[in-house]
Amino acid sequence: MDIKRLKSTDNNFLSELKNLLTFDTDDNEAIIKATNEIINEVKKVGDQAVLEFTKKFDNLDTNSVQSLEIHQDELTASLNKIPPETKKFLEIAAQRINEYHSKQKAESWTYKDDGASSYGQKISPLDRVGLYVPGGKAAYPSSVLMNAIPAKIAGVKDLIMVVPTPNGKKNDLVLAAAKIAKVDRVFTIGGAQAIAALAYGTETIPRVDKIVGPGNAYVAEAKRRVFGIVGIDMIAGPSEITIICDGKTNPDWIAMDLFSQAEHDELSQSVLITTDSGYMDLVMASIDKLIIDMPRKSVIISSLKNRGIFILCKDLKEAAAISNYIAPEHLELSVEDPESLLKEINHAGAIFMGKNTCEAIGDYCAGPNHVLPTSGTARFSSPLGVYDFQKRSSLISLSAETASELGYIASALAEGEGLHAHSQSAKYRIIKKNE
């Protein structure tokens, strides 16, 4: 298999790297048009539109949206259906996710300046959140846990999950995860119609304040369209991994870690950065050896051929600089002293420290969230967390004396901006000397 190789010392290194990191983001006009039509129809007609699209896309024919709701007793039944060992593993994963995210919960705070005036911030949970979970070809109980648990820790009272069930086929693992994560309501709808129903509300499906969770191109476009009507988590791009390796990790491990992202889809990106060209050859040999037995071999090969990159650099400090330029979703520091190298890392969604810490474990049960910024957005974005389900309100409480003192300042600044009502409002609070 051929994987593109770059040297940091080449004159055109950065331009070549930039080109390889770019993927085709041209909007698909057909997807945009279809999504807009679906959203407008759901917005206009409500339940009836949801039913029609569910019949059309999921081959699920029913006469009421109420019949598409899965109640708590059915979630419990699904939890009891799955193998005991699987149930145990889901519960352990949930416990670890809960433990990690509990440390993220922000609390309200205040402070005083003159003993009588105070300032602060009130932290409140979102009232109602929609969680989209893919169905059909793939089932992602891990996504249920990663999205629902932080929301519940934040204090979200009404968590509504939507999951498509093509031909009426329900996935017990997904429903079991919903029960474990304490999802409040579940509807078997999907696609852009589900996003529209959550964003605008229908006769049966209540309007939410924010929508989270992954989905296909139609779901992504729908989330983009309704942003501003509701909040969203992100518009995720293809999955990606960057591995910095000092050449001392078993090359089979590195090859399989690269596979772990490449198997998602053909646009996924797997990058290896190392200081040892001979080690690149060892990893390449492992790739050629291990690919034979991969069930998703064709997807992996396509991903690595088209978007895989091997980068040879001078030292680990330069490797960190290159990684910061990439700003990857997942970053493995497969080196002997990851703590020292960590100091050089500024941009990454999740950082996996040391050769024993593979991204795959992080996806499921380490504890930190697997919903991460992609496509270089780790430069300014963070993993999904409890903070995404909390909002902040500023608190200001002024004594008469402080209001008077600040009134002079505010009125002068307001006059400078030509906002005379602002100025007068502030002046009303100024205490006259004879008062």
C-alpha cells in the first residue's frame, strides 16, 4: 500500500501538508435542497410531515407520532434483553463517563467590592435537549452515553432522544444505553425531519433548546440550518488521528491505531509523525501484514491511500509543532516521556498519553468524552462536556453609593456613543450632594 510521505525539511512541506489536510467540503446542492424542503415541511405541517418522511425514508408506516415513542418500560426491557456481560460493560463505561464529567460541573459564584455591591454569575442548566443517535447500518450506544450523561449531570430535566429504526428494527444496545443514561423520552425518527421536529417542535415532539449528536450529511446540514433557532454541539467532519511516535512502540500497535480511524470512512485521516524513517518502514510493513484480516479492509485502504500521511521530522519538539498545525481530533503521544511532550501541545481534541493509551479505549470507556472537534477546529473548540449543557447569567447588584459613582462614568461614556437615554438612565442614579 502507498501512503504519502512528507519530510519537514522539504521546502514545500507546509503547502503539501495543507493540501493533504484539506478535504472536499463543497456543499452538495442536492442535499441542501432536500434538507431545506424537509425542514420547511416539518415546520409547516408538524406531526404529519414527520410521519410522511418516516414512511418514505425508513419504511415505517404508522398513523401517529405517539406510536413512534418508546416508553421507559420498553427501554428497561431492552436493557434486560442484552447479554449480562454487555450490560455490565455498558454500566462500567457509564460509571466512568459519569465520574469524569462530574468534575466539569460549574457552580454559581459572586464577589463584593464595597461591602454592599456584588457581582457574579448564575449557572443554570438547559431546560430541554435533543439527542440525535444514528440508526440503520450502524448502532452507537457509546454516543448515547457520551452525550446523555453530561447533559444529566448538568441538570437537564428533559432529554429527548431520536433514533431512526428502518423497517421498524430497533437496536436493544442503543435503547439499553438510553435507559442507563437516564434519557427521558425516545422517538424512533431520524434524518433531517427529526432535527426539524426537535428545533421547531410538533404537536407531539416538544421543541428543544439544543441539539447534540452525530448523523449523516442530511442531519449535519439540518443542524447547520436550524442553528440560531436552537443551539447545536458542532458540525463534525471526518474522523482523524495523529500519532507522534519516537519509534519505540510496537509497529503493529501503531498500524492498528491508524486503522482505528481509517475504518470509519474513506475521508477519515490517519497521520503518523516520527523522527525515524526506518520506523516508518516498520509501520508500513505492519500495515501490509495486518490489513489482510480487517473486515473493513476496503474502507481502510481507501482512507490511507487518499488521506493517510507519514511525516518525518527532526525531533519531537518539531513533531509537536506540526501536530499543533494539524490540530487533530485525536492525538496519541506514543513516546517514552509523554508528560514532557505535552508541554508543547496546544491544539488537540483529546490527547492520549503514552504507548498503552490507544484512542479506541477513549472512544468507549476511559471516561473523557469522545465527541471532539474535527477538521482543525481544535484550535478554538473543546470536547463535548457538562459545560455545553449549562448557561451563564451575569449578576449585578449595586448599592446606592456605587450606582452613583458609576453613574458618572456610564453617562459620560454613553454620551460619547450618542446614546442619550443610556446617559440619562445612569444619571438618575447619581446622588445629589443635598440628598
